[in-house]
Amino acid sequence: MNINEKLSKELDITLNQVQNVIELLDQGNTVPFIARYRKEITGGMDDTKLRLFNERLIYIRNLEDRKNTVIKTIDEIGKLTDELKLSIENAETLTEVEDLYRPFKPKKRTKATIAIEKGLQGLADFILSGAEKVDALEEGKKYINEEKGVLKSVDAVEGACNIIAETVSDDADIRKWMRAFLNSTSFIETSGSNEKSTPYEMYYEYKEKVKTIPGHRILAINRGENEGVLKVKIACNMDEIKEKIKKKYLKENEFTDKYVSISIDDSLKRLLYPSVEREIRNEMTERAEEGAIKIFKENLKSLLMQQPIKGKVVLGYDPGFRTGCKLAVLDPTGKLLDIGTIYPTVPQNDVDGAIRVMKALVYKYNIEIVSLGNGTASRESEIVLERLIKEVHEEKKKNLSYVVVSESGASVYSASELAAKEYPNIDVSIRGAISIGRRVQDPLAELVKIDPKSIGVGQYQHDINSKALDESLKGVVEACVNSVGIDLNIATPSLLNYVAGISPAISENIVSFRNENGIFKNRNELLNVKRLGPKVFEQCAGFLRIPESDEILDNTSVHPESYKQAKELLNILGINYSEVKRGELKQIDKGFNDKKYEELSAKLGIGIPTLKDIVKEISKPGRDPREDLPKPIFKTGVMDISHLKPGMRLLGTIRNVADFGAFVDIGVHQDGLIHISQLSSKFIKHPLDVVKVGDIVEVEVLEIDDKRKRIGLTMRFSTL
């Protein structure tokens, strides 16, 4: 089966689709561009499927390259047989290829290689063959060689047994069977000291099947082992493994089988089992990491795609104790208008002074929303904000509200080189308040400035393979940015970096061009940017919006390559261009059927998917796909964990999702947990089947542990 056939079968797509996508990728096209603007060629494959396609294409190509290298290497040493070559060519994974290559792979000096150097390979072959009824000790006399250190027959047999032990360990068929056997029947067992309390107490005496243990427990066990708290092993029926190997290697020869049995026992203890056990542990970890990355990707996507609160002046509020609470006033575009520091918390407790400062800012800048970080002193700050909201309403009849946002990563951003470049004359502590404020105005634009691992929506993210996590999360951010599109005239380099085809160097050049020449007046001006040639323009242009352009299509996701057809469509439908510019069109395809789309497609010379996208875009130019998502919960009052009672129903915001449940902000400073068993009255495989980060959900309080600050919640109202 060739590469195209494999991809067709794995992804359930046609061979024609496979060939088309490979050609597009090999031509240097990006996944977002292909997904959005080459739907006719790909058969409508979405961004997620295209990324999976690309990952599998790279893996299979690497697999084929490795097969060719292994075949060539074995052939060069004169040990390649037709059977071995066929086995390598038919291998489905890199692990299988390495198993087949293992016996021929150059090794460090081992007991077996030393025995081979002493000329004992022939004796090992004699014992393994079991062809003659001659005791191995008697045969071993022929291999005595004082110069090579083989002084006695028993020395020769011992060396031969070392060779046999390594032969058994290198047996590709045995290793493959053993991996399958351990994966299906073995247990992971953990033990730890009972003398001290640690987060790993549940694993001090723990046992679970390898094939069913969930990923979050694997990662927890790994962390406990790395910290020296836990001892971990894979336990299985060793007798069954021995019988399997003996069935293959024993020849019913009483003179030689006893030495083969000794070698098998030695191999299992010293070589084979430890090696396969490591492989199983690695496979478990990889499986757990893949699951954790998947969860992280879904959480990150939901967080980035939260609805932005546009057209509002926002007060960013970064709470603190000793050094005070930092304030930053931002205009509706995120521009910094004013800053300040107040001290309403301990040790100063200057609540009156804090209220005076915030009132002055609220009245001066007509602030409507306070964006409060959820970190240290946020609970105390909520009490102050409750008083501020009350007094502002009493004095000016002005409505003011606040929203609690996650401040994860704000401190990382504040101290970053990027933040220093954006705000060179602003104190590090104030930059955190700016970030917190902007997270309400445009979560996507602000959060792309922060390393995704620092955003706080993962599961054991610091224990995961960094490269794999970074690549996956970059893909998520890229997909979100290109799905929404960005305003070319206000976008920062950190946001531009994620636009299809734009490198960090080109993003800097775009901003430099904008600073030197003023705002972009149309998309074609991008071609004047240094290093931004026709290919990059093709990839990025459709994702960049220019609201100021006289060409209204520049403020849509219609690609410049389709402008001619879009305008012809308007003429055919009798729509005045000015109507599009004013955004007066609602649903111009009302009453269209398949036949109508086919007629228009043929007349315009474009595919139906592209035609439908054009219709959608000109119906509502400048539309933000996040507008339809739920808004964050705005608050005017404050609650404490002591106010909670079992049975109380509340609205909350999903802050994080893990394998075992979802964490919900219900406005009491401490997130509550909805265990997976309490998310639905129906069986669900994973919390992501029911909720995602940013969802507004109604929950009911199950239990409160004030001492440990734990809140149990449920969404299974019908069962209570």
C-alpha cells in the first residue's frame, strides 16, 4: 500500500483528495489558506482534518525514508534476505522497523558482543539449533581459547548463553507479541512512603490496568515518580511470557534446552522485559500526552474564541496586597489612556482613597466595565468594587459592572520583551493591568502574546513533551486567528505572526511599513512591504481586514483572487455596491436552491463552496464570528464561599476542562468542580462532550468544604 492509499484509508477520503492536498502542501500552501480558499480542490476538508493529514503525511514519509535507510544499511553488511526486506517494507510503524533492525544495529559492548569477539557465536548457534544430542559443556571444549580468555568449557557456555539472551531480546516477533500482551493484560502498580503527606497519597498502594488507566493518572504517576515519591512498575503474568518464548526456542533436546531456558530467564530479567516495560511506559505517556494536548487544544480554542466586548472603555484592575492594586484605563480600541495605583487592601486598607481614585477615572473616561484579575487579593477587591458600583449609581445614575477574568500569564507577559517593546515607559506591574483589561476587549488579540502553556487551561501541561505541545497549540492559535481575521491597521506583530504565510520578520516589516507610511488603504499595498511577495500575499491577504479601505471586500474574508467574481455576482443579482458598503444586506441568497447555486457557479466560473462563502461575506461585511458566542458574566455584587448552601443554583463560567471534570467560576473566588459523573444524567466519555471553556452554565451546589476551599457542583438537576 503506497502513501496515498494509506492516507485515503486512514482519513476516509478519496485518492483524488489525497493527491490534491499533497500537491497543495508541497507547493508551500498553508493549512488555513487551503482550508478556506481551496475547498473545491480538497472536497471541503476543514482545518482540523487538514492538520491531521499533514501530520500523517510527514510521519509516513519519515517512515518510508527510515525503511529505505534500514534496508540499505543491512544490505551493506551482507545480511539482507528477501524475507527480511519484505518484513521491513510491510512494517506499519517506526517501532516495527526498529525492531527488525535491532539485531543488526551497531551496539555498545555488551556481554553478548564480548562473547562474539571471543568466537562463541558458533557455540550459541549449536545450542539454539538443538540438532545434536550432545551436552553443551562437551561441545564447549572446542571453543577454549586462553588468548581470548575462554579458559574452561563452562566459560564458553556462559558466553554462548549471553549471546542467546541477546538474540531472544532482539527477536522482533517476540517483542511485538510481548508489547501486545502487556498492553492488553498487564497492570501498572505504584507504591510510596506512608510517612509523609503528598499530593500522591492515593498512589502509595495503587494498581490499575494498563489498557484502561486514564491519561491524567498516568501523568500524575509520572510526576510522582520523577519527584522520587513513587515507585512504578508494570506487573504481568511472567510465566505466560516465558512459556511463549520457550515454545519458540526450545527443541525438546535435554542436552541443550536447559541452557536455552537459562538464557531466556536471563534475557527476561536483564534485557527483554526491562526494555519492553520502558517501551510500554513510553507508549502510555505518549497516549496520555496526546490526550492532554487534545484537551489543552480544545480549552485554548474556546478561551481564544470568547466574545470580545467592543465599543467600551475598560478599567483593567490587577489586584494585590503590599504593592497595591494596579489600574489601567483603555479606550474601546485598547489604547492606554491612564494608569494608577490604589491601596484598598492590607496593609494600608485605604478603601476611601481607592474609591476616590476610581470614581475620578470612571467619570473622566466614562468607564463602563472593570476587568478584574482573579489572582491574589481579588476577593478583597470585589468588595471594594461592589461599593464603587453602588456609589457611582447613586451619584450619577451611571451603570458600572465588573467581570472577573483569568490573569494566568499576565505576569509572564508583563516581564516579556514584547511588553517592554509595547510599553517601554510603563512599569512592569502596570502592564499586567493593561493585559487584564484587554482580555475583555479582545481575548484573542491579547492572549496570543502569551505562551499558551502559561494561560492556565491545560492538564499537566508542564509534564508534556514541549515540542509536541508547542506545535499543537500554535496550530490552534493559527486556526483561531485566521478564522476571525484581523484588522491590518491595528494588529500587533504577535497577532500578525499567526496569520497564514506571515513570518515573524514579515510581521515586523508590516508594522514598520504602517508606522512609516500611515495606515494601509487597501490590501494591494501589502505588496509594498519588504519580503512580502506574491506567494505570501496569496496566503495572507484573505485573513487581513482593512475597514478603512474604499474596496469594501477588503473588510471581508473574500480573497482578492475572487473580487472579480464577487462584483459580477452583485451585478447579476442587481445589488448596488453602496448597499454592501453600508452593510444593509441581510440574506441575499434567500430562496436560493441547489440549482440556483449551480447556475451562478457556472456563470461566474467558480466552485459552489467559494460562491457560498462570497455570498455569506458580502451579506455582512466585517462580521466577527465570535459575536454569536456567549458574553462573560458581568457582576455588580459579590459572594463568599460562606454564602453557599447545598441545593443553591447559580450561573457560572467554565474556566478549565480536564479528563475528570470541569472547573467553574461561580463568583466566590474559588472555582468549583463538576465531576464528570455530575455533568450529565447521560453517560459521557469526556467532559468536552458537554462543556467547553467560556461556557455559561447553570450549576447546583452539592457540597462545600470551607476548610479545604473545595466546592462540589452538579449539572444533573433531575437526579437530585
